[in-house]
Amino acid sequence: MVNKHIGKQTVRLSSPPQIAAYAAVGGKMESEGPLAACFDYLSADSYFGAKSWESAESEMLKKCFDLALSKAGIEASDLNYVFSGDLLNQCVGSEYALRDSGVPAFGLFGACSTMAESLSLAAMTMDGGYAERVCAMTSSHFCSAERQFRMPLAYGSQRTPTAQWTATAAGALILDCGESGPFVTHITTGKIIDAGIKDAANMGAAMAPAALETILTHLSDTGREPNYYDLIVTGDLGCVGHDILLDLALQSGWDLTAVSGDCGMMIYDREKQDVHAGGSGCGCSASVLAGYLLPKFKTGELKRLLFCATGALMSPTTSMQGESILGICHAVAIEADRNVTGGC
Amino acid sequence: MVNKHIGKQTVRLSSPPQIAAYAAVGGKMESEGPLAACFDYLSADSYFGAKSWESAESEMLKKCFDLALSKAGIEASDLNYVFSGDLLNQCVGSEYALRDSGVPAFGLFGACSTMAESLSLAAMTMDGGYAERVCAMTSSHFCSAERQFRMPLAYGSQRTPTAQWTATAAGALILDCGESGPFVTHITTGKIIDAGIKDAANMGAAMAPAALETILTHLSDTGREPNYYDLIVTGDLGCVGHDILLDLALQSGWDLTAVSGDCGMMIYDREKQDVHAGGSGCGCSASVLAGYLLPKFKTGELKRLLFCATGALMSPTTSMQGESILGICHAVAIEADRNVTGGC
């Protein structure tokens, strides 16, 4: 048995799987943002043809799943596994999206870190010889999230400047054993970090320390410098959380300014769109990865990406009970070259 | 790369990990049931010293996690990963239980199938060379579940005869590379099955078709007959769902009567305890596995167990919207002999 663990929390895949295809779906707000052209499908109808916000999220994710399969030129029955989760209570967004798929399914909950969590586990099942083709995906929907986590939309509640806008978006990635890349090469799995933040309208502050911990651990475990990567992208700290990340990194002796970005700051135009600190929700980092970042490997603009999805672990109940909001961040290294001899 | 996939949905591990230690924790109702002596810890205080039902569930799971570590003779820092999930919105039971653990954490949601889901992924990360020691665990709490899924307890709502009693219980398993066993040898990952059931007080009926699908697929994929196993145990169909499973199996040409059991029918005495169709909740099958079934490998009473945890995928919101309740079942073969030459 080859031990693939390096350092404290990182594994180096011995047979890095290829990200063969990817799809991104968004809603109206996303269609008005700077990445509009990057989505495979944009719906002007926030209901995606369904009768409730929750069903809308499932329809949106199903659309994204179908598009990813189509772009990969495969059927659902060609998949060994699908790894999916979302923000809704009991992850119903994913479950009803997969109701008719017939694919063996692992349900995940990692809040907004879900895209990196699903990609981590999907890549490990490929590399470990358990699968030949898998899908990793996730979604979020502004309307289903608002009424579940905060207030019914019709109340018109005011939002604080630190609040983020839950993206109505989904992203789906298909992994296989192909040779073209990009490849998932390393996985750094995050710990739960309690920074003591209790303001549910300031998720960025709750997640930034977790992002720092995972990024620094990844660099330490792999022996890489930050500039090994073309981009270290968090998702989704927003501008408040991202500033905190850069400050905390400087205090730890690392200047990440030049190399770092945040999916929550990319998906919307904060000058023109009323999103306060930026985007959030599982679907934000998922759609930015699938729609904006992964295509840059095709054009050669990106060769080495560290994708660090961050999650705020809490529920409205725990917040009302005065609990602090826990943070987590999982990092996945995606590279044009797999740097090993054998494919999967 | 060795392809470990056999048949449609099953993997055969090439380096089966050992289940090195396990712990079960329960509450008052569990202390009055037939398996009381099997729990490592029973609390007469349903709050487990906490101030809310949700915190109580986290405290209970943390107690179980600590007990499993202690029985394995290791510290949390010796674990590469923990796989955990629960029934609470956003899986807060698990997250706050792991707040101070410092262990890289994968959050799961599989409803009452979570123990098999976490054990599946934990075993794959061991077998794949990603870890040397991992923990798979889950919990449920009657009081946190009742008020979240049904009614506040103080309402004293009546329950229907098909309703099940959510166990206040947790189970945690530690996997490592030891030679003593029992070992996780095969994993059959379930598909989502929509049987069209809409009665949220009849989860057994919603899950039984998923259990059948996974069990028959496992037998077909492995070429095994039901009596290869000493026990094929579902968790938790209750007596209503288990009867449906046996009926459906007979219709498919299989008589599972002699070899099958159900964790939801084991944990309580339905004659003396007012639990209607039996136990349920992630913690039911987890604690029955950790407290009652796994010790039987030590005594030689069990040599081959197929552990088939079943989950009802829905939320109160989707049920109120008229959606059917989706079922899923993941199966894990646990055997005294690992039937391969190499250990992990």
C-alpha cells in the first residue's frame, strides 16, 4: 500500500484524475454580473420552471448535472458515483436533483466548502481505483437560502455591509482517467476552526481563519511557495473576509496579496450590483470554478490553481442559541501537469 | 491502478482496514431497552449537561468520539480524518462535537444511512492509502429531531402506528491497519430511490425499496447468496419497513427472512416501550453496530455481517410541499477474515 499522505493534512494523488468536463448554471443576478458569459446556462426565471424555491434549486442543479454529462459526452449511467450537497436543510437540493439519476450517491454537507469537499472525495475515489468516472457538484439558491437562514424575502429585511449575497448558481465537474487535464493533484482537508465570531451576517470573518489555516498547511505539507500557484482562490470570503485573510497571512509572515483571489468577489460587480461584501453560497465557488477558472486551463491562462472553498458551519438554531460560527476550508490543487508518470 | 469495482455498484477493498475500536452512547430510553448493557455510556440526563437539545446531541457525540479514541488507545491527533454527519439542519450535531478536535473533517448527510456512508468513505480512504487511522461516526437525539422534524415535545402530539422513535444515541468507529479484524471488505453504495411515499410518519415504507435494491445489487455484484452472511442487518426500517422489505424480496425471488434483522427493531422492546414501529435516527444503527453487533465478532457469534443503513431523504419543507420521501441504502460488508493477502 502506497502511503499518499504528505505532511499533516495533505494527500498527493498517485494517479491524478482528469477534470474532463464542467458546467455552470446561474440565475438572474449572475446574468447581470461580470462572469455572465462564463455560464453554460442562465435562467431569467428564478423558479427554473418549478413551483417552490427549493424545487427551483433542485431543477437548477439537475440542469447543471445534465449539462456536465452532455459536455463530457456521457450518460448518468456511466458514472460510478456522484458527490453532492447544498445549503438546504437535509440537503434536499441535491437529493431531489438526483432523484431519477440512478447514480450511487454520497450526500455531503460542508456549507460553502462543499465544492472542494465533493471534489476531494471524488478525486480520491478515482485515484484509489474505486471509480472510472465520477461527478462532484453543488448548488445554492438566493431565495431558498434567504428564507431558510434569514428572513422571508417579502419582508424586505435590510442587510448589513458585511453580509454576502447567496448566489443562485450550480457547478458540476466530471472526473475521468483522461490524459488532457487539468488534473487534481493534491488535496488538503480542513479542520474545524472556531474563531469566536457570532454575527451571522459576517460569515467572511468566521471563515477567514480557517482559510488561512488550510492554505498555510497546504504550503507547509507540499513544500510549495504561494507563487508556485498562478492563483490561490478562496470561495467565498467576500471582500470583508478576504481582507481579513490577507491581514492574518501577513501576520503569519506570508504576503498572499499578489496570488490570491476570492470567488465571492469575482461573481458580482460590487459597484453596480447590491451584493454588499460579495457572493457566497455553495454555488458561488462551484460556478466560478466550473464557468470561469477551469476554462482558463484550456487557454493556458492558468496552469496551477489552489481552489480553497470555505464553509461557515452553523444553523439558525445554533446562532439563536448564541453559539459561535465555525469555519472550515478544504483545498484542492488543480494543475495542467500531473507531475507523475502514471494515469488512473 | 487496480480497478476495485465489481459489478454495478460495489467495490472490493484490496487492503481491507480493521475496525479497531468502537463506542456507543445512549440516553434514557436506550438505557431501558434490551441493548442497555451494550452501551459504553448511558446518560440519564437527556441534556448531557448542555443547555439545549442541539448542544446535547453534540455533547453526546463528542462523548462517543472520545470513548472510541480511548478504547483504541489513541488521541484525536492520531486520526487523519473524521467522517461524520447527523440529522440536524446543517449537521450542527457533528460540527460542534468536532469543534475542538483538530481533525480534518468531512461532513456528510445521508439521513439515517449516515453510519454506512461514513464507514464506506472512511474505509475507502484507508484502503486507498490516504490515511492510517480514521473515525466514522454519527448521532441522533430524540428531542432535537422531534422539534426540528415534527412538533415541539411540549405539544404532546400523538404519533401514528407506523411512526418510529428517533434514538438518542451515537456510534463511533475507529479504523486502522491492524491485523485482528473485523475488516471492512466490500462497499455497495446506494442510489436514490423514489417509492412515491409521502407520509412522513411512515419512513420505513419509503426506505424499504432502497434497502432491497442495495441488498440485491450487493449480492449480484459479489456473487454471494444471502446465507453467505450470518446477518444482513438494515438500519432502520422498523417493523413496518422491515416487513415490506421481506415482502418485496420474496416478490423478487429471495427469502431473506432467516438472515435479516433490523437495528430499529433491536434497540427497543416494542412490547414494553412506547416506540411504535421501532427505533430510527442515525444514532440507532450506529449504536447498534458499535454496541451490539461489532462485539459479536470478538465472541465469534458473527463472522460475516452486511450492514445496510437506510436513509429517508426529505425535509419538513419538501414534505409540506407535497414531495415524496426519497430512500437510500448503503451497504458495508464487515468480515472476520479479510480474504486477501495484503493488509493496509
